[in-house]
Amino acid sequence: MATIEIAKRTATRPTWAEVSLGTLRQNFRAVQRHISPAVAVCAIVKADAYGHGAVECARALEEEGARWFGVTSLDEAIPLREAGINGRVLLMTGFWRGEEEEIIRLGLTPTIWETGQIELFEKAATALSVSKHPIHLKVDTGMGRLGVAPEDLPRICSALKASSHLVLEGLSTHLASSEVLDEPSVALQLKSFAETRNLLRNEGFNPPLIHAANTGAVISRPESWNTMVRPGIALYGYYLPFERAGREVSGSGLRLKVKPVLTWKTRILSLRDMRANQALGYGGIYVTKAPARIAVLPVGYADGLNRKISSQGRVIVGEHYAPIVGRISMDLTLADVTGLPGVSVGDEVILLGTTDGLSVDAREHASLSDTVPYEILCGISKRVPRRYGS
């Protein structure tokens, strides 16, 4: 029979994420130092700033000097404006029919790639008596998602010339494999992008903001910087590994000194002394080999702790690592704290973060989950409160 210690008080469910706005500012400055001073930075705060909190992060970045912010769509831009963010906001995946007038009222900048979008926006700008509203044109150079195909550019140019209320301020594309240093498609994409720019010039358009570089290209491909870059995950302390010939490579030119902004914590809800040969959790996929002390943590996949790290991942308890055992469930996770000194109910546990030379980061979770750090960070759910510090 297991002996159990139960927490005596739980004012709130003790699982939270700490977001260091000071580290975010440092990362933004690191990006600025890395690129040419003449290159503008569009700080990407889409997906709630990759799970860090878009309003709070955008406010800190604006105070640090950010003048552009990238979001997915109107619904992500509205909270920024409501919070008093005055910087330029780029809607990177366009807009839905019916959103045009609100976009203009809020002073947002839409990305477009179809003549129908130009016509809708021209009509809205006419109705609101707006003389020159900026738009950015996206071209598909090989990603195969959004963007005008190069062969369709003449139709776009004709629609822009027919418009009297819009101004082409920016030209963009997206690189599919910026972290693969010997991937020939990247050079082909940049060549296609340059040709598009020349075609626009020949048609009388010379947009001042030219942007293609995401985080990987910001670090590794200065030829892609143009006049604006769009760092995303780097602002939050991560980037994907760089590869050549299928192998990971590194070097001083392939590093950006950024640190993770988010630390994810919980507390021990209960401690259970389990006998040997005891199956733990759903499906009994983990069985104790000897008597064990198991910490029950009030966090699970509903909070964003990826189920794939079940019986693979680890947490930090005090000055020690503790393995996750059994299958992560919706609300609870088990960690083996056998032999760790001084462990008590209510003790703080680090799920993602660094302390005393120990570290568990989103890269580790991503590797165990066969995914990318982006998904790990974005997956931390809304029921995990964010606490902001300098």
C-alpha cells in the first residue's frame, strides 16, 4: 500500500510560465547587432508571440525600439492596437473579405498576392477617403503556400496601376529551407525574388521594404537581408540547427547569442512511495524496478506538455534532474525523485528552464517529440498563466 503526502493548501493550480522581458529585449538587440544597421527589423509576434504573450512582448519590444511587428491576421493585430502598440503591424497572411475597412481604420498593413485583394482594398480605401494606404506584395518563389506566381505579376501590376488609393510599400517572400546551407533551392528562390523586384521596377514600382529573411536566414544568409528582416523564434531564444550535407554544422558565423525567454514551472502536488513492480499511469507503460518515490506534478498535455516525452523527458527538482515516468496525462505527470534529498510537497519543479548549471529547454522537448521548438512553445496552453518580469 502506498503512503501518501498531500499538499495542505493550493490557492491556485500551481503551474505557470515566467517570461523575462529583459531577456527578450537583449535578444532583440542581439539581432540588431547581427544585421546591417540599414536593415529594418520586423519583430514577429504572431501566435501570441510564440506562446509568450503578444501584447506584453510587443510592448517591451516597442520600448526597445522595434518599429514593425508581424502577426498572422487581423484578430492578432486588434489586441496590439487595443493595448496601445503604435508601431507598424504587418498582416502576413492577408485578410478575409469584410476586414478591409477595419484594417484601414487600425492603420494595419496587409500582405496581398491576388488582384481581388487589391480591388477589395481599393474599394474600402475609397469608401473611407484614404488617399494612400500601404500594402505589401508577397511573391511565391518556391514555398508553394501563399504569394503571387512570378508569371502572374503583370496582372498584379495592372491592378496596382488602376488603384488610386493604395501604395506598394513592400515586397516579400518566404524561404523554405534557410537552415540547410547547401540547399540549392534557396539560391533559386533568392534569384526569383530578385527577378521579381526587377520586373516591378520595370513596371514603375520601387517598394522600399524588401524582405525575405526569417530567423534562419537572418543568422546564415546576409544576401537575403535586403532592407528588412523578419526574426521570429530568435527573439524568444531559439533557432533551428544548421545543416550541410545532412549533418549539423556550427561556427561563429552561424550563431546568434540569444537566450530562452520563457521558463515553465510547476510544484509537487503529492509524493507517493511506491513498491517495486508497480505500474504507473495510463496503460502501465512504466513499471518500477525497485521501491520508488514518485512526485505527482499538476501539469499535463492539456497544459501543453507534449505526450510524446512520456517516460523520456526530465524535469529539474532542486539541484537534480528527475525523469518523467509513465504516460503524461491530461492534467498530471509523474517524476521519479527517488534518492533526491529534501524533496517536499510544494517544491518548485522546472519543466523548461535553467538553474544551477542544469537545463531543460524547448529543443530537448522537440527532439524527444520529433518536432521543432516552435511547436513546444506555441503549445503551452492558455490555462498556464504567464508571469512577466524584467
